[in-house]
Amino acid sequence: MIRIETDKKTAKTKHNGTSHSPSTLSIYMDGSGIDGHIGAADVSPQVSGIMHQYLGSDEEYNIYAAEIAEFELAADIALSSPTSYTKCIIYIDSQAAILGLNTHGKQSG
């Protein structure tokens, strides 16, 4: 299930009001650029999982590419987590990345 909140305030309220069972793994994703470089990072507090990936310069990559790369990092965290986690919730701040993955087979350009 994919859920996209309408605005940042609503998303934060929903996140802060959500309680998860001990069998739920939460993964937070963020892609960013700084000083001409683009990267992706994922964090899961339950398993102290931190993964990051350097993509390259902002002349070769953009933030959208980093946001997409995060999904592979999230999958790596989820797959390497203990089997006691039976559900995984991924938090991402890029509607474009979510919608892009949800409409596979429809490429632009």
C-alpha cells in the first residue's frame, strides 16, 4: 500500500501519531546534494541500520536519481534484518520517486 499525504504538516502529524508493533521495521530514506555531489542514505532505528551511497557529481546525477537509489538501500536493510520483522514501513519525502515507481512501464522522454 502506498500512502501520500497532501502536505508536510499532515505527514508529520500522521507519522508522530502512528504506533508500530515490535514486528514492524521502519526505514527512513533521504536523497540529497551538497557541494556539487549527490548521495542517498537510509536509516532504520530498530536495527541500527545505516546505509549510504554516493552517486556522483550533480553534473551526472540529480536528487531524483538519489531518491530512486534509496529504494535499493531500503531493500538491503529490510532483507538483512532479523526475521522477527514481518512488516516494513518506508518513509520517504519524495512524491516524485513514489509516483515514478508506482507507474512502472510509463517512462517519460
